[in-house]
Amino acid sequence: MMKKLLILLIFQSTLSIYSQEIAERKANKKTIVVKVYFENVQLKEKGKKKLQLKISTSPNARSNGLMAFFKQGKWTEYYSNGNKKRIVVYNGGDIKKVVKKWNEDGTINK
């Protein structure tokens, strides 16, 4: 199990570099702390991902399962200039609530 997790983390790190982002991850069993950076080394977003099983049903009533790390809990996103963009609450990779938003100049977006 640990070997599979390590391979998954290396694969995700490689994808992050090719997508012009640098990701920093700290593993803690089924939850990982993720920090993603812009190319200019400014923080882009930070939060936690949790290893979860997502089950979906196709139109012909077949069930499909995906075991992966999905965004979970509070995430903070930033603009490339370093100002906060928004705080979002995720559950199983889906946005549940946008807590607060800011404009790129740092003023609160209402």
C-alpha cells in the first residue's frame, strides 16, 4: 500500500511540473497537505486532499468507482501577485461553499 501511495505521489508531482505548477505534499496516511505554486513561486492554493472512493452511476445503471485523493475541507486560493483570491470549502472534490472572495487588488469582493 505504501509503495502504491509513493508511486501516486511521484506521478502527481510529475504532472504538476508539466502543468507549470510546483506542488508540495506532505503525506499523512489517507490525508495529504497540498501546496501548489505558480511558476513565479508564489503560492497558488493550499489545503488538504483525502483518499476517498467516489462512486458514480452511468445511464445504463452501471456503477463505477474511483479511489483517489480529492480536495477536502477549507482551501485557500491566491492570485499570482500573492493576494488572496478566495476561501472555498470542498467535500469529496466538489465545492460546497465559497466562504469569502477578494479582488486581485486585495479588496473584498461582495
